[in-house]
Amino acid sequence: MKIFKLKYLIQGWWLFVIAIAVVVGPSIAYAAEITMGSGGNLIFAPNEVTIKAGESVTFTNGELPPHNVVVKDHPELSHSDLAFMGGESFTVTFPESGEYEFQCDPHAGAGMKGVIHVE
Ligand SMILES: [Cu+2]
């Protein structure tokens, strides 16, 4: 009786581990994605992401364009060209760890800012 319970417990544990791997796996493999002007608001969504050094973040234009991405103190990581078209996107790779604050220049005053943590 006790052995049967242990068997089900182990099976349940493995199902749990597999379920976590299915949910978390893709988000580790993928670069992070951020929408500019999400849901009709002047925001980056999400406005905070964590990636590993060498990984990339893809910024996709949502609503209320134009938007851009200017990384504080890092012109080489910035995409100052304004994106006017909905769905337009660009990808920025962050080779080194650190805290990268960024903003959309036209909408920084409205709070369109974010931070990328690179581990
Ligand atoms: Cu903007």
C-alpha cells in the first residue's frame, strides 16, 4: 500500500517537472519581447525584463507610434530611428551584463521608459 503511494508521488513529481519545463523552457530559449505602445498606452510592455548576457530583446511597434528605444549611456545599443509602422520591429543584443535603462524619446515625458537587467 505504502509503495503504491510512493509510486504515484514520483509519477506526479515528474509530471510537475515536465510541466514546468514546458512552461519555462521556451522563455529561456527565446529572446525577450517588448511591445512599444501596448494597448493604446504610451508604455513599454513589459517595461522590465531580465535576460542573460549575449541574449537579445525584440522591440515591436504597437499603437500610438512613432516610438524608438534610447538606452541611457549606450548609444551603440540604442535604436534612435523612429518606428512609424505598426508591427515594425527591431532586435537589440546585449553582450554585457548590467542594468540598462531605456526610454522612447518622443514619449519619455509620458513615462514610456523601462529597464533591462542583463545577468
Ligand atoms: Cu513612444
